[in-house]
Amino acid sequence: MNKPSLKPSTADGSIFQSLQAAIIHVDEAIGQQSIPFAAARGIVYSLIEMLGAMMGTPNLPEHLLSGYEGLLEAANELEAKIHQLKEPPSLN
């Protein structure tokens, strides 16, 4: 997965960085198999929904829109990656 590199240079940058960190964290957790797939799917679904709502905000500055678009693309790639992976058997 490509890590989004667009960084808004406003006070909204901390929101952007938090969302970016969440995407990266889930991606790494999947790679380490330290998160249940169902939880990963739920988190990524929530991130995609949140980013979609944020992008629909009226009067959103162009630099924020492009940054959120990059995050949304990364989240969609992660969702596709999760769907391609086969969930490992449970330890029980």
C-alpha cells in the first residue's frame, strides 16, 4: 500500500495526520496478523465513511480536499488488500 504523502499545512493537519496514522497502523497490524480481520474491516470501513463525509464539506479548501482524497485512496487500497487476504484460522 502506498502511504499518502500529501500533508495539509493548516490546523487541520493534525486531523489529517491522525487519519493517516490510523490507516498505516491498521495496515501494519494486518501484516503482523495482530488484529482480527473483522476488526480491520470495520476500522477501514469507518475511515472510508468518515473521509467521504469530510470531503463533502462545503467550502473545503482545495489543499485539504486533495489530502483527504489521498487518504481515501489509501484506505480503499487497504480495504481491497483485506478482501484479498484469507483470514487465518482461529487459535481455539
